[in-house]
Amino acid sequence: MLDKINLALLDKDKDYLNSFVEYVASTKSQKLQVIAFTEYKYLLNYLSEGQKQVDVLLVSRDFYKDVSSNCSGVIILLDDGKAEVCTRYKNIINKYQYGDKLTAEIMSIFSKNTVANYNFDFDEKKTKIIGVYSPAGGTGTTTVAVGASIQLAWEGKDVFYLNLENMPSTPLYFTGEQNDNLSTILYFIKSKAKNLAIKLDGAKCVDPSYKIHYFLPPDSIYDFNEDVSKEIITLLRELKGTNQYDKIIVDMSCEINKNNLAVLQYCDEIILVLEQDKTSEIKLQCMLKELRLLSPKNNCEIIEKFHLVVNKYSADTMWDEGKLKISEKELLIKIPWVENLTTFKEGLCRLDMNSEFGKAIYQMLLNI
Ligand SMILES: Nc1ncnc2c1ncn2[C@@H]1O[C@H](COP(=O)(O)OP(=O)(O)O)[C@@H](O)[C@H]1O
Ligand SMILES: [Mg+2]
């Protein structure tokens, strides 16, 4: 039984080839092997070395005519949409689409054209977007969002941590090298870049210890003072559309503005982080009033998705639990205050997930 498919790409567009190869290497390396050529003669050299097998050859329009009679694998035209596609092309796929959809289409064409028996499946993930929000500052939104991301990653889930704070603290928790950041990503989206999914994939960072994916913070926090709600939703849709992630955790700032409202509307679930104090009580009521006023229908849907969480909880503090309530919704969990929850090592902030905090996060995720 075969377990890897050998893909070869033939296209003059070096950037495209690089992002494709990088995408396959980072997400599909157990199933696909890929080699890329910018000239037909290089492909011929490669094939003439003997032993080398190509199962699927993806060819741009420029080369299609030359190769069709010379290759034994399944030949697929990478259509760039620039000219009409002629009927003599038997297998065609759209060059610019989500990495996962692209590979799924390649697999589908290949499976119809081969007699070999391959032992794998290309499951599509069902991504859930979980927002972490608080109407009050400093309640531990980021700590809960990062803790939830780490817990999920430990459980073997594929996690994207998307930080949309005004003052992002991402570099405190995760490390990674990358030229692009959230500003360049918003720019890609604004300029309607064609192969956005592949670009996003190339622009993300992967934290080496947790394997959590994320973007570096934007160049300037002014990027978030503007209305970028459309771009952020496009970003979330694209991330979801790649089918790479089990969960996308969105860490948000406190304001009720266009950006945050759009995100809250798009999330599947929302963790609402509060504290056992008057500020949280008042701000919760304020936020609910605001949401009901702004757009009753849409914002009721937001309220439905809230899971109330009290963070920094201490049993020693006198407090009337009934004050933190939304309609008939009870508190989902109390996350205890933990002394020395964070430690700094080599410039990075580490959360003590073996503490009562970690246990509460685990419990919280079981119920969302
Ligand atoms: N359960 C907890 N126990 C102890 N300290 C906490 C807890 N949750 C958060 N903190 C601390 O509270 C501070 C603010 O947390 P942060 O997540 O940055 O808040 P926010 O994102 O809401 O502004 C941080 O110093 C963090 O370590
Ligand atoms: Mg925060």
C-alpha cells in the first residue's frame, strides 16, 4: 500500500511555487511530497535520473502543451483565470484557492485517475471560533485566552491564537520568527490579494513549544482604531476556510466598537471574563444595555453565545454571585486567583497550567 503521493509543480511564478511547497511541507508532509520547477528542462532532467516518480504533475498554462505527451503521472492544469480554458484540458483546478481545498481537489482528481491504492484520508476539520471578551479591563482576558489555547494544544488540537487587543501582549507568551505581521495581513486583505489563503499561511508564526499558530502584532495600534471589521471577518473566514484548525481563539479588547461587534457576531462561542467586584457588575450591565440598544436582533444572538466566567476568584471575598447574571444564564466556572500564576523565563511569560488555574481552564473547555 502506498502512503505518499509525489507531486511535481511546473510554473514560472517562483513566489507561488515557494508558498505552495511551504504549505505542503508544513501541513501535508505525511501525505504529500512535492517538488517544484520553473523550467520544463529541469523537470525532464529530474525525470531522466530514473527511479524518480511523479504521480501528479501540476502545470501552468505556459507549459501545458509541452508536457502533456511526455509525463506518465496525472496531469492537472493550474488555471490562473486569465484566459479562457479550452476543452482539451482534461483536469483543471483553480490555482488561487485555500491550500486545503487545493490539495483536496488534487486528491480528488488523482483518485479518479489512478488504480493505485493509497492509505489516507483528507479529513476536513470543523473549526470553531471562540472569542474571549470582557467589558472590563485587566480581568484576565488574555490570560484565559492564552491558557485555553495552551490547554487545547496539549490535548492535540490544532489551535490558532488571534490577538486583536489594542496593546497586544502576544510577544509575552509566544515566540517565533516572521517578516509579516497583522498589519501586512490586513494590507493583503485590503488589496484583495489573490492567493490570500496561501499568503496567510506564509505569514503566520508557529510557537516552537506549544505548536500554536498566531500572527505577530501590527506595526501600529492605530490599525485597530480604524474600522477594519470587514478585513477582520475576511481574515477569520479565510482561517476557518483552510480547515487546518480545530479552534481559533480570539483575544479581544474591551471596547464595544464596530470591529469588536463584528467579531462577536462571527464567533461560534464567547467566553465572557469578569471578576467578583462592583466594576464587573456595572460594566456587564452597561455592555448588555449597549448591545440591546445597538441592534436588538443581532446582538441578542451575541448574548446567547456568552459563557460567563469569573476569573481571579477567591472564596474569602464577600460577594453576591447572583449579581453576575445574564438572563437565566448561570456562571460557567470560577477560575481561582493563583499566586505566581506567571513566571518569566528567557523573556517569555509562562503560565502555570498545573495550578488550579489550569484545572479550571480544562473544566471550562469541557463545557463550551
Ligand atoms: N487567575 C489568575 N490568578 C492570578 N493572576 C491572574 C489570573 N488571571 C490573570 N491574572 C493576572 O492579571 C493580570 C492581567 O491579566 P491580562 O490577561 O493581561 O488581563 P486583560 O487581558 O483582561 O487586560 C496579569 O498580570 C495576569 O497574570
Ligand atoms: Mg488582554
